[in-house]
Amino acid sequence: MLPHLSRIFMKNILLSIFFIFSFLSLFQAQYAVGHTTITFNDPTRTGGFGTGGGTGRQIQTEIYYPAVSAGNNVSAATGAFPVIVFGHGFVMSWDAYQNIWEHYSSLGYIVAFPRTEGSFSPNHGEFGMDLRLVVQKLQELNTSASSILNGKIHPNSAIIGHSMGGGATILAAENNSSIKTIVGLAPANTTPSAISAAVNVTVPALIFSGSQDGVTPAADHHIPIYQGLNSSCKTFVSILGGGHCYYANTNFNCDFGETTSSTGISITRAQQQERTYSVLDPWLDYILRENCDAYPVFVNAAAATSFLSESNCSTSLFPVISESFNTLTASVSGISYQWYLNGNMLPNSNAIAFAASEIGSYTVEVTFENNCSETSLPYILSALESKELEMEYVFYPNPTADFVHFNNPALVPITIQLFNLSGEIVSEQKELNQIDIRFLVEGIYFLKIGKYTYKIVKH
């Protein structure tokens, strides 16, 4: 078997095993679930919920964690566990989310529920700050000798929120790089506006929406929040037939609002939760546990027929090298790149594209947000092409906002391809002397005619 086919074959076997493992993990708890209550405090603010945390704002938090046995204040299990801080919905108590803590704590996550802002007049901004603070306070417990979670907390944390808590999650993540990801379950716009704050959120994000949600309609809440996110990797998942309240267990306040606003819900609460877990489980495994093999599981799960999804994330983390006029380009975007020639590291090559000046065997290693990395198969550059004919075409103006004009000595329409920085074709046009780029977003693109490539800038 050819080496590259062997590698692909082995990866497929591993992915199949991981699919089976992920499926079984939905039904087989790995850990007993322990519980403790801690009231954190913020001395710079007032109010909150709870007592005994110290001076300032009180933030009573119910914490569920992997344990050696089920119960209150029992010993934590062996290991270091990622943190999920969860924001509840409007006038919803933390105990409406028993399905969340039982599922994720049994899978090896510490899940914390701040109990603040549960009234009919909540302060969304304060709730967002509470979610943010609890992440910090939990991480500090990892070095607290008196805590049952001492030495048990993994440095990676996520904030997840439902409805009002989903909007507050956006507020908590604004200009916040201390967390690894955010997840919104039917996130509601808030005051201050989660939609406006989304532009300042850069961490990877996952937004869930029920197609029949009448409490926070997607067009007014979920979609604008998703579109506003400035995350390098973000995915929107619409659960077909899903509602607003089904992410949680049955509870009067949310369910009453659902009955007066949502119509056409066609799946059960259990089905909506299972479909949510099918996407969210591998996402958290990939981001928080840094399990690279979970990424294709996530991509395939989000593409299931029970969802409508949209994403700016790569469909695959495995890079493939393409070449145009001695310029080598990786097919996927990451946070860093390292190019190699004949197995030797090339200096100053931290870019998605590399201008080759020698023949030989090239590979590229791409590193992603969660410290996972993938290395391409070798690309053999057997000859360097001459650049003599490149000046046959002159493109102007460059930069431009609408049309790029060019001289055409042949006086017949020619086929022109436009590529983005990820190496993806965004347009193919057959034109005589101008190219329409009005539909492109601002940025750098590559224009290819035959074997020649030119850089253009859309502003």
C-alpha cells in the first residue's frame, strides 16, 4: 500500500473508533458526580445572591464535578478536569439544568452554575461579569490547599449559557482571552447588547438555535449574535424542529413562555438534548481537552441532516499543499505555520503561503487554536518556473473596491480564478479586460491566469 494511502486508511480507522467511542460516551457515565456549593465574591461590586463569600458582591455557585462517589463535598476523582461555567435563562433556576451537569460532569468536566440574577428584573451586565469571575475563581481553587478541587482543575475553561445566560455569555467573553470557547444555547440579546458586544469576541464559538424557537427568534437574536462574532472559528447549528426551552429539563417559567410563543416544535425534549450533545460533546473534547481526533467528529455531526449549519471553520484540519508559480500554499488556516524543505525547518516561514526558491520535498505543519497541529504530505517541487511571461498582464487599480482592470494582448476572453488566503476558490470568471470583485469582503486575494498568480487587495 502506498504510504499516503496507508496513512489515510489508518486515520479512517481511528476516526471510526472515535465515532463509536463518542456515541457510547453519551450513554455510559465515566465518573460519579460530586457536588459542592461555594459563594465567591467580588469586592468591587455589590448585590448578587448568597452569603459568606466575603465583602462585596456575593456569587453563590453550585459546582458539580467528577468524583470518586456521588454526593455532597465528596472527594474529586483522579485527574485534571476542564471547567464549564454555565449561565441560566431568564427566571430559571440552576436546577433546571440537571441534564447538563449530569451529562458533562460524568464525562469529566467541572460544571459551575452561578445563581445570581434570577429575578424578574435581572441585570445582564452584572450576570456576564459573574460568569467571567467564576471562571477566574475556579482556576484559583486549583492551588488552594483547602479546596476539594485542589489540583483537579485543568487550565482550559468554557462559558456556556442558555437564553439570557447565552447573551450574558457573549458579554462575559468580550475582550476575554482567558477562556477557550463560548457556547450559546438559544442566546438572547441583552442589555447591554450581546449583538454589539459580539464583535469583541475572538475565541472559538458555537451557537445553537431551535428552528421553531418563538421565545428568542433566530432572526432577532441567535443569527445577529453569530454574525457579529469576530471568532476565528465559529459555527451556527439550527436544530430542525427544535424549541427554546428543550436544552433544559422541564421547568414552569420557560415552558410557559414557550407555549405562548413557539409553534411547530416537532421533536421531543430528549431528542433535542441528544442532538445538542452530538455536536457539543466533540466540540468540547476538541477545544478543552485538545483532542485533535474529535474535530472531524464535530464537523460531521454538525453536518447531519437533522441540522442546518453554517461555519467559517475549516472542514478538515489536514493541510494539503498547492503550488502556483513557485508559491506553495496550505489549504487550511491556522494560528501558526512551519514550512520544511527535505525535512529541515525553514526559518521565517510562519505564513499560509511560502515562496519556494529551491527544488525538493516540502511539507507544512499547521497549528490550531487548541495546540493541535497537522503536517501535510510531502509536495515535490521538481523545477522552478520562469517568471519572464508574468508581465504580459498588468492589473489596475490595486487596491480597489469594485473592478480590477487588466490589459489583454490576446483580445479574447480569458479564464481567471480568484483565491482567498485559505487557498479556496471564491470566484471563476471569463472576462476580456476587467474582473468584478464587488462581492468580496475586504482583504488579500490571489488572482490566477493559467500558471501565473498575482496578488490583489480589496478595500
